[in-house]
Amino acid sequence: KLIQIFEREIENNPQSYLFRFWLSQLYGFMGEYVDNKYYQDSNKLLNEAWAINPDHQTIPLLLAKNYLLQNKTPEGIEILERLVEKNPEYKEPHWFLGIALVKNGDEDRGVEELEKGKGFGLSYKSNILYLIDIYAKIGEYRKVIPLYENLIASEPKNASYYANLAATYAALGDEVNVIINLNKAVGLDPDLAKEATLFLEQQGIDIEKYK
């Protein structure tokens, strides 16, 4: 019934992008949670809405997200590159372009775009964890540290964050901060004590030096 309402409004207002935009989101939701075939309808409506209102940034952004969800990564990248070229200050397209580029195997450019989109991306815990994984994969451990500190600030009793931060400092050869953060992790979760001791042994860190 909702689809019928939107279709009627589109017929009555053929030059309005708004009803196409709203209906595209409904079809996009159905594509993600009901059947992938509905993305085709969503994409068609978004392209029509974009043609009517070429300056509306959210329309192409949603179209690019549709393509990424359909694993049509090159198509998504093409749209997102046009968006960031036209509006470089708009953070969200940079973030999604970064994700798409990394997925497409272009990690160097992907990281550059993710960093440009931090203002949007780092508002979400899952995005922070994603960026941590990317930095760790390419060996940018120093950039991992402030991200874990960000997570710790929001969840100060999460022992795993301190343990992972200790592992990051270990990768940098910073023994003092390894011990400091492992102590914090074990203080929050004593069950980690045996694992922490084993980790220190594996790293060749003599805790007696720092007592």
C-alpha cells in the first residue's frame, strides 16, 4: 500500500524528486532485507531523482551505497569520486569511498579517503574498529593508539581495549606502555592474568625490570 501511495504521488508530480527519493529508500530497504531484486527499482528511482535534482548530495550517496551493497564496487566508486570532487568538504562520501577503495584492493587511496572522512566515520564504534583493522593490516600502529584511546574514553571498563592497546604498543616496541595497559586490562578482568603473562613471555618482556 505504501508503494502504491508513492507511485500515485510520482504520477501526479512527475517533476518532483522527493517522492522518487522516498520510494527509492523503501525499495532499498526491501533490497537489503527482503530480496536483492528490489535494488533495481531503488537504483532506477534514485537515478531519476538525481536527474531532477542534480545538486542534492544525499541522492547519489544513497545510490553509491546501493551499489556497494550489491557488490557493484566500481559503480559505487565512480559516483563517490564525483561526489568528493564536487564537494570535498562533505565527509560522508570520503568515508564510503575509502571503504569501497579498500574493498577494491586500493588500500593506499582507501586509507587517504577514510582519513578525510573521519569526521563522519569516527562517530560510530564499528567504524573505529574497522579503521583500527585497516591501520593494523598496513602496519600503521601509531595511528591505532588514539583510536583505542577514543574507545577507552567511551568504555573505560572494557578490558579488551586495554589488552589490544598493549598489543599495539608491543608492535611498536614500547615495553613500558605494554605493561601499563596489560595491568589495566587485568585489573578490570583478572581472568586475563594468565594470558597477559604468556603474552609478556612471548614478547620477551621481563616485568621485573619495571617493578
